[in-house]
Amino acid sequence: MTLTLENVSFSYRTRYQTVNAVKDVSCAFEAGTFSALVGRSGSGKTTLLSLMAGLEKPDSGTITVNGESMAQADIDRLRREQVSVIYQNYNLFPLLTVLENVMYPLLLKKMPRKEAEQLARKTLARVGLDAGYYKRLPAMLSGGEQQRVAIARTLASGTEIILADEPTGNLDGENARNIVDLLKGLAHEDGCCVVVVTHDTGIADQADAVYRMDSGALTLDQDLG
Ligand SMILES: Nc1ncnc2c1ncn2[C@@H]1O[C@H](COP(=O)(O)OP(=O)(O)OP(=O)(O)O)[C@@H](O)[C@H]1O
Ligand SMILES: [Mg+2]
């Protein structure tokens, strides 16, 4: 699975001004790699992630997933089957329990309920959440626990491209390290293509490649692989 961007540009246009948030970005994110995306506030990191997730369409340039252009792809299918996004604020469904949150994308994919429940239990165990958590609502969890549910949901959905926007922004050091280990494992053990936006140099240090956004332009900071 490869996610490729070629000469991608994107602007936010309002009545009063145009912000060129992403400028002529070209790069390729490969399966099995854990990439970090760093850069100052407002440099365009979240915008780039939204483009890569198919949530925004580029003004020019192309984004391809495994050679298939996103412009041609069925975005709903893409999001169900290939690309998932983990947000800083977790985006869990507040009225669904922990178990239901993880089962949700599986049921959307028409997985039988029993099978979905088994897989949800298995992936929750992988992120260190046992049966005691299944029936709780997200509001009854700590920030780190909510983030782990969000990651379990991503794990269970089995998408090979995982984009995370400041996934450890609200977490303490130990929880942050656990989340990073999980994301790294997804790349190195499960062969996923993982891209993480982060301000945390501790995370960037562990990445296979570090990309830097600067006023909408992307450069490769260092390549340790
Ligand atoms: N909906 C919007 N409408 C207009 N301008 C926007 C919108 N969203 C973001 N921008 C502008 O686009 C630029 C890039 O924003 P973006 O959110 O991608 O930055 P970022 O690198 O993620 O910043 P941060 O680290 O603070 O999250 C900024 O100048 C921002 O003000
Ligand atoms: Mg952002």
C-alpha cells in the first residue's frame, strides 16, 4: 500500500482572503513505514492530512492510493476499507459504548455482529483495555484510554493507511509512549503505512522518516531508514 502525492496544492478561499495552505507537495508514503510530519502551527499539516484522507480535494495535483487516483475513487469505500484517521480529540461516538465504538466500522462493512464483537474484544485487548471497559461510554474514560479506543477502532477496521493528527497531544509521557509504540507496531509488524502529525520530538525521533511542513511546502527532514 502506497500513498502518493504529486504536485498537490490546496487553498482555503473565503470572501476576504485566500490561504494557500498546501503548495505543490510531492511525496510517497510506503507500507511498513512510520512517518512523522512536523512543522509550526498553521504550516498546513492538518490540511495535508485531510487531503490524504480524501476529506478535502486538491485544487491541483493528484493523490493516489496504490496507483488508484483518489479523484476517481469512491471516497466512502476508500475511507471504510483503506484509510483511517485518528484525531487529537479522539472522535469517538459519545452515545456508543467502548465495545460499540470499535464494532461500528465493522458493522458498516457488513461483518456479522458476533464476529465484529469478537474482533472488537481482541483489538481492545491489544491496546490494554479489558472487559471492564466494554460497557463504558467515552465520557467515563481518561484521555489516554479514549485514545486507545480510537486506535483499537482503527486496528479493527484493518485499513492499511493510518493517518494520525497529534494523537498524543493530550497525553502524559507514559501514555504517549504507549500510543507511539502501538502506531509503530502497526507500521513495522502489520505493514501499515502510518503518518503521524506531531509536535513531539520524542515521536519524530522514532520515525523512519521525518517530513517538515513550512508555509505549505513539504520537505524531507531526515531519512533514517
Ligand atoms: N477552514 C479554514 N478556512 C480558512 N483557512 C483555514 C482553514 N483551516 C485552516 N486554515 C488556514 O490554513 C493554514 C494551515 O492550517 P492547518 O490547520 O493545516 O495548520 P497546522 O499545521 O495543522 O497547524 P496546527 O499545528 O496549529 O494544528 C493556516 O494558515 C490556517 O489558518
Ligand atoms: Mg493541525
